[in-house]
Amino acid sequence: MIAFGVCIGPDEANYRSRALPGIARAAEPDSVLLESRDNDSIFNAYNQILDHVTGLEGIEGLVLLHDDVELREDDLGGILRTRFADPEVAVVGVIGACGVGSLAWWEYETRGGCEETRGRIDFGAGLHDVDTVDGLLMALSPWAIRNLRFDADNYHGFHGYDADFCAQARAAGRRVVVD
């Protein structure tokens, strides 16, 4: 089962018009959708979602996405199962970077691609190992779901959670990729 988790901001219009229809498109019959409306910290919101899916039987991956992200991939579950078949892969994203030395990952060696409200972002298609992925979409492996948490004790708000989580995965010897 592939689960989906979204931290919904105070204005639910984007969620209802973009994220929800995209999740419906990508979801499988047994998929679970978890919504958090913790508007103080995405770290706390995502940890609540992780704690919930940890107890789900048959969990194969968790897709965390921003409330304004529209999934357009019809076989997202298949793609993630292929990536997570490699036990070393902990996090899959759509855009990210290598050689990252700050939270401004986009200033480094970028990889991946997606469409966003400002247009197409194209840093090169294909599967690439990266240091961090952009938190607009982070798919977590079963290993990551069981073993990692967002650092809500040291970080607050809505920035840096992606880089911190990816750094934890890499520190544990796991891969972070864009596809």
C-alpha cells in the first residue's frame, strides 16, 4: 500500500483544487490519505503522519506532498515500488541537488524536473542520486518510515525539513534519489 500525507495550510483552496485530484489520480484501491492541519510546523505535521503510517500493515511507501502539488503520474505506485525494491533507497523526490552546502539546494548541482506554478523546472530527467530533494514531494521507503523522523525539537516552521530528513537518511548510509 502506498499512503499519501499532506500538511494543509490555512487556505484549503489549493489542496482541494490541486493536491486532492492528483492524489485521487495516483492512489490505488488500498491507498490511505492522511491530512494534517498543524499550521505551526511541518515537522510536527509530518511526524504525526509518519507515526500513523508506521502502524499500517502492508505499507510500501509514503508520499508527502505540499498542499498545492498536483500529482500527474498515473503509475506513481509502480515507480515507487521499483525504486524501493533497492533497500538502500530511503527517499525519492522529483527535484533535488548534489554537493549541497546550505538549505538553498537550488544553488548547487540540480537534478530532476517538474512543473510548478512558475513553469517547467528541468534539471535533467532520469534517476539521480542527490544530497537532498525538494520537499514539494518526498516519497519515503518503508525503512525511512520506521527509522527516521523530522527534527521537531530543533526546527520549527515550514523550511529545512526536507534537507534535514535527507541528511539523516544519508548519514544512515541510505540513498536519496530523484526520478
